[in-house]
Amino acid sequence: MKVLIAMMSHETNTFSPVPTPLTRFGAGRNPAEGPAALSQARGKRSTMSGMVHVADAIGAEIITPIAAGAPPSGPVHDDAYAYMTDRIVSSIGDCDAILLDLHGAMVTQSLEDGEGALLSRIRAMRPDVPIAVGLDMHANLYPAMVENATVIAGYQTYPHIDMFETGVRAAQVLIDSMAGKVTPTMVWGNAPMLPHVMRQGTDDFPNRDLQRRVKEMERGEALVASLFTGFPHADIYNAGLSVVIVTDNDEAKARELRDELLEMAWQNRKSFVYKLEPLADSVGRANDAAESEGNGPVILLDHYDNTASGGSMDTTEVLREILNQGLEDVAAFGIFDPDAVETMIDAGVGSEVTVSLGAKFHLDALEAQSKPLEVTGTVRLISDGAFTVTGPMGTGATMNMGRTVVLDTGKVQIVVISRHVEPYDLGCFTSLGIDPLRKRFLMLKSRIHYRATYKAIAKSIIECAGVGVCTSDYDQLTFKHVRRPIFPLDNLNSDTFREGFPQD
Ligand SMILES: [Zn+2]
């Protein structure tokens, strides 16, 4: 059996000023192709790795035209999208099955639904080829994705620590169907709601309970069940929460399960709404939190500006407040500022420097802009910025922060980076000689993914509202394209929701 396996993964924040050329999909280079793409996936924990694992187990011949994954940012450049999709489509030939590791929230300069357009193109070429798709929990689902795939499986954890398992779930059902063991029957639907990302973690109600029910369905009535919380920082028609159910040839059951999950999400829609607190108040609670019982650092979460949701990673307001309020023994990750990095590398380790940090991106989508932060400190360490992830998320992958400098003000050690990276692994500090367990405070530009490793070592978490395109205040964003009405942009009070299910 000949199986095509490819990855084309991007979560697009349409409010983000960060550009998305082809090189963003390959950590500064073009993404891996052919045998290099296969060896990049083999033995790792990505969704594509799970698909390769299933194909290896049946001794399939594997073709891997491309493995392209970029950190979230603005709309994908049209030429990058054309390149990646052409690579996949031109490699299909006479393959017997197609396994795709997609994200499900790719917006290009010209398309709202990058994945649906790719799947439609493949389906037009090969109407009968079985196609399995693995998606992120933040997928914004469109009809073209479901209509042109045989099986779709989504992550069931956030932070995402089940990428590999998602690839296995999608691929295994497809292989079983080709062996005549099952007949996948897929339905989907969405609800008019945009859950706040900060309220989507699977440690927390309601997504904890929703995903628990999803897993229960998979142990019995469904071959695959997925509830997508969706990605609200995309001003596109179908942004928001959706459900896909695959049963063994039982469409009525699939609809019943789908409706149960959508109804459950809808009933709990208010629990998906994030409550705001002024920045000065949040940082003002930090010293008391550090004095309280328990071990480990207090985490100050700069959650309006995280890489994994498309943030510019260079806004300075939370760091400025930390400096203004005089917090001591802080390590901050991180500020994206390649120019400042070069200036500090030129100065050399041990030099005292004064640099203007951050706020290089203009945030067109926001009224509130970040301001550069002038900081004086000592260049403590210079690094090439690459390390191997040891935590549960993306285990074994190389994280590449680009050239990186630790700037030490005496009270705060600031990590200044040259590539966009979310701090979901302790290596973001330990690779730079900073022991995060021994700091009084950690400032992290993250929303939920930091929980994969930092939650276990933290004494407590303080969520800090700075400035950035990942804002949890929807009032700061202008939505023009998302379908209306939608909660909580619109106040929808209907207790039972039945209108949003027409898509199958
Ligand atoms: Zn995600």
C-alpha cells in the first residue's frame, strides 16, 4: 500500500502583524520535503508522527512531499500556500490513502479556509481516495474540510499533549476502513459562540467536562469524536466552536452525539467568557502571592501577546509594570527583538548596555499600541537559541529561539529572542543557565500552553492583561467577517440552541 503523509499547519491570527512567508514553516528556512520530511516526523510526538507510526505498522510505502508547520501569525502569504499545496497535490499520483496533519485554522491572503481548499482540490483529482485529517483543537471548521475528508480527528487536550495520539486516531480508522472493518460516517456542526482562549484549557470547566465526554464517546458509540473550541482571533465567517463525529455507518447516532456536545457547550457558554482585571492590580498582587505558602515561582502571565496565538511577542507593558512596581528576582520570557539581540551581541557578555526593547511591530488591529522599553542592564549570556524539548508538549522537537541574549537588570533577567517561540518548555530558561524553579517570579508570554510544564512547578499564577493581538478583551478587536449573531459579541439568551446545525 502506498500512503501519502504530509503536514501543512498554521493557526492564523488575522489581527496579527507578524508576516507568514514560506520560511516561517521551516524555522527560518524552507520546510522539509521528501525523505527529510519523513525523518523529521519519525520517532517524534507530532500528529504527522502518529500517522507515520500507523503507516509503518502496516508496512506501507510512505511518500512525504512536505512537513510544514509555522508558529501562529498573520495570514499565510499566497505564494507560500501555493507552494505547499502544489507539493502535496503533485505527489498524490496513484497513492492508496492520504493522511494529512493540518491545523484547521489556516487563513491565507486570499482564502478563509486554506485546508478546505486543499482538500477540495485533492478530492477533485481523486474522488475515491480515502483521506484522514488530524486537526488542532483551535480549528475553525468549514464545510469543505468535512465534505472532502473521510475521517477527521482533533486534539482532546489543551495544552496540546495528544498530537501523536490524534494522528493515530485519524490514521487508524482510515486504515481499518480500507480493510473493510468499519464504514466511517461523518457529520459536523457548529454553535454560534467564540470561546475565549484563556477559558479553553482542559484543566478547567467547561472544556474539561466536554473533552471527558468526547473521550467517553470514542470508547463506545463513536469511532472518532472531536470538539473544537475554535480560534477566535480570526475574523472569518466560521470562527468558533464546532464538533465532528465519525461513527461506524450510523448517521443518526453521529447526529445525536454531535447535538449533545453542541448543546452542552452552549449551555455552558458563559463559563467560556474571560473576566478582565486591570494590569496594575494584577502585578500589585504579585508580592503577596510570593509570600504565601508553597514552593516555586509565581508566574505572571503576559497573555495578550503569546506566540502560540499569533502575538508579536514584543509588547512591553507587563514587563514595564513589573519593573515599575520593583519586583525582584524575576526571569522574563521573552521579548522578540532581533535588532536588540544584535546590539547586545556586539557589546559582548559582561558589558553594560542600554537598549530600547520591543514594540517594533505596529498593531494595526488595535487602538492601544505598545511602547518601546528602555532598559539598562548587563549582557549575561549569548546563545544560538536551540534546544531539545523535554516536556510533554512536542517532546523531542528542536525549539529554535534564534540568537538569544539574557539581559540582567539586577532585579529582572530578560530573555531577548530572534525567533517567535512560546515558552511551553522549561528549556526556554534552563538552556540559558536560568533555573526557573529557583526564581521568585517568572514572566511568561503564554496563555494556556505554559501549563504543560510550568503549572506543576508554580506556586501560583497571576494573569496579566498587557497589550497585544491575543487580547482577551474582544472589545479591543473589530470583527467584520464572523457570522452574526455570535456569543459573546452578541448577547444570546436562548437556553436551548438548535439553529446552528444546518451544515451537514
Ligand atoms: Zn491549538
